[in-house]
Amino acid sequence: MTVTREPRGGWAGRHGRIDRTLLGEALPGREAWCLVCGPPAMVGSTRASLLALGVHEGRVLVERYE
């Protein structure tokens, strides 16, 4: 798990935006189903990263908030 803002309350996990490194560490395999939901820029970059990591396009489902 990761938080995007400065961590508070003794948070020891990751912080920052979702990136290819984080996705590569969290992805259980290229055959995983990936559901991505959020602002258009985040959805687009996350989808592109998943495809670059070898996830098949048909396994990346997206929903964008406009």
C-alpha cells in the first residue's frame, strides 16, 4: 500500500505516486486482471505502465473520473 501525501502517524510504508516501479513490485504476474480507476492522467499513466510491464491490454480495465 502507498499514500500519495506526506505520511503521518508513524506510517512506515511507501509514499508518492503510483509508478512503474511500484506496479512491478505489486503485480503478481502478467496474467493478472488490473482494475484502474481515478483521474484521467493517473489512469492513462498507470495503464501505460501496466502494458509496458507485459500485462495484456484486455486485462487492464479502466474507469476515469471526468
